[in-house]
Amino acid sequence: MKKLKKIPKFKTEKEERLFWQKVDSTEYVDWSKAEKWIFPNLKLTSTPITIRIPDSLLSRVKMKAHQKDIPYQSLIKQYIHRGLRETV
């Protein structure tokens, strides 16, 4: 049996998020013992929208998302969020 590392205490969610982005979770968690949970009544907290943008712009966004290895819709949300932060 592999000896697992101790998960550190975190002061903030941001600190924890940054930690898990940098480490291999299998060194800290035995995923073979994880329980499967189902949340049948979970509701989406976002609203789908439709926008029209030029094909060339969408292609650029998709290429950038591919480079970052994230879904292109997530990248668009990041850009919107960043844009709103910068205009305030």
C-alpha cells in the first residue's frame, strides 16, 4: 500500500485551489476508496445564451482554448469576466 502525503491546512479556498492545481492528487488521496455520489436535484447555476460572433473570431477563441487545454466556452467566460473587472 502506497503511503499518502498529508493534505496541508489551507487559509483560503484560493490557496487550496492553487495547491491542487500544482500537485498530483494521487499522492494525497486514495481514489480507489472514493464514494460515488449522485445529485439528482442539482440545478444549473448558469443560463445558456446565444450570441452571434464572426466565424474568424470564434476560430481564434477555439485555438486559444485548445492551447490552454480548456473548453472554448470557459475561455469566453474568462474573457467576459476579465473585461468586466477591467471596466469597473
